[in-house]
Amino acid sequence: EKGGFKHFMLKEIHEVPEAIESALVGRFDEDLKPNLKELDEFNLEKVKRILLVACGTSYHAGLVFKYFAEKYLDVDVLIDVASEFRYRPIRIDDNTLTIAISQSGETADTLESVRAVKKAGGKVIAITNVVGSTITRESDITLFMNAGPEIGVAASKTYVNQLIILYTLGLYMMKKRGIWSEEHNIISKQLNESPKIVRKIINNEKINQLADYYKNYHHFMYIGRGINTATAMEGALKLKEISYINAVAYPAGELKHGPIALLDPTFPVFAIAPKDSLYEKMRSNIEESRARNARILSIATEGDEEIKKISHDVIYIPEAHEDLYPLIIAPVIQLFAYYIADKRGYDPDKPRNLAKSVTVE
Ligand code: M6R
């Protein structure tokens, strides 16, 4: 049932390309413009505020959406983890839309947040993977992520599919609001080509080799900027939950406000540093970390030779539109955590103390 793979998690990471295809199918017209007509009753043209609620990995997917949506749309995306959201005041008006993201569709805090929004008179779009789950039944509409069953406790292909749905939703709002541009054609085209790109990435043996080297560290500092702040956070979560290595994540600009004090040769930095508009800023943060004698492992865009001068190790990923790097990099951080967990002798499918769906508060 593991299809020749040692663990479900590895199998599920290898299923990412086909999972993406299933998420995209039927959601784009022939001209590669998104089509989510089922959402038209939600007045996407008028929405001014989006409340985004989720836990864990799903929260990180939401964070990617916040950066993507706010970059192009005249909306504010307020995002919170569900366990906090549900206990804070909820303000809803006619131009507020709520999006609840939950792979399982059963997470207690996310469900209670949906209930609270509904009680306050709001509309909820759910993004889940499980047909018939409680959150899908209680929300106004569900966009299914169609990733297929995920057995590994740590989310892998479902994170990628959440991103696919959220990019599609963002693009659809851009189309509906008449701000579609050539740039969106490019994003849309690359999104539709992403299965091909990911297929190359998951077979990169370098990730496995580096895991061999890094498996004995006790700490990791993940840093990223902008939309890849979420990538750093997700990378650290994956490493913590399956390999039990202490990993912290920060927006790179925060380093000098405290966490840089931790860095020394025993505390490597995992830098998410693709060629994007914040690349130069990331470079200085990497240099600052290096000056503290931290070992640097960077994820960078193919062709970036400069990064080698300031990093001890580099994992290259293909060039893409900058907004799509969280999607392209997701399988890399997942594989890195997977290989480390396996090499440390842990079962990545069944991390201690964790359950696949958290149905209690
Ligand atoms: O089913 P959900 O998406 O609502 O689950 C949310 C989190 O519990 C989940 O993402 C958790 O963080 C996983 N352990 C991530 O790998």
C-alpha cells in the first residue's frame, strides 16, 4: 500500500504532481484563466476584508494567501490561528468574507471559528480535503483540494494543494475585479505547469545527501522574507514534528531583534532565498548569520552563483514567478524533514504526541 516507498509521507510527497493536477482540473478555462463560478454568490468584487482562520500547516498556507492577495487586490487579509481567533471579537460586515482552511475538515478550533463567524452573520468558504467533513457541512461552500487520502500525520501533499486552491482563488478574485494583467497570465500559466516543475524537484538527491550531514544538529533557524516567511515557518514545523529537532522560524529581518543571539556553529540557518524582490535583503541576513559562524544552508534559484559564496550548502530550485516560490519550495522542505527523521531512526508517518486530526481543543 506504500507503493514501494519506505513511508507514506515519502509516497505522498511523490504524489504531489498528480495531486496538483487534481486540484487544478476544472478550475481553469482554456485560456488558463481561473474559473470558480460557484463563488459568484459571495460578491468577490466587493470584498474588502478577508478573515482567514486555520491551524498548523493550514495556517501557513493561509499566510501565503495573505501576501499574494494583498499584493494585487485592494483587500486586507486578517489571518489568525483558530485557537486564538475563536476567542477574540469577530467583526463582520457586508464586505467581509471568511476563509477556513482545514485538510481534515474536523479540527475543533477551526470548526468553532466557522461556527462563531456564522453566528455573527458572516459567510464562510471552506478549503478542505475531506468530503462530508464537519467543516464542509457547516460552511457556505467548500473548495475541495482533491489531494487524495493523506495517511502520514504530517501534512505534505495537502499543504501544496491548499496553496494551489488559494492561488486559484486569489487569481479568480483578480479576474473578477478587472485587474487581470499580463503578470497574472504568467502566474496562471506557471501554476498550471507546476506539476512538471515539482516532478523534477522531488527527485533531487542532494536533499537526501544534505539530510545526512545535518541530521545530528540539535537546533535550526529557518529564515525567509515576504511570502516565504510562511515557507520558513512551515519548514521549521515539519522538522520539529517529525525529527524532534528544535527548529525556530523568523522573518529574516527579525533576526537582529533577538534570535541572532542564538547563532553559533552548532545552530545552522536554513535560508529560503530564491531570486525575488527581497533577495538582496535576504543576502544581508545570510551574511549577518554567517558572521556569527552559523552554518548556512540556502534554497536558491538555479543560476544564482553568488549565493554559494555566502552559504555552506545550496539546494537549487527552478526559476519561477516570485509569488509561486512557496509552492515550488514546499516539497524541498518536506523532503529535508522527512530524510532527517528517517535517518535519525524515527517513523515520520507517526510522530509522537500528534494525531492526524485534532478534534479536541
Ligand atoms: O486538518 P487541519 O488542516 O485542520 O489540521 C491543522 C493542523 O493540525 C495540521 O496542519 C498540523 O499542524 C499537522 N501536524 C501539520 O503537519
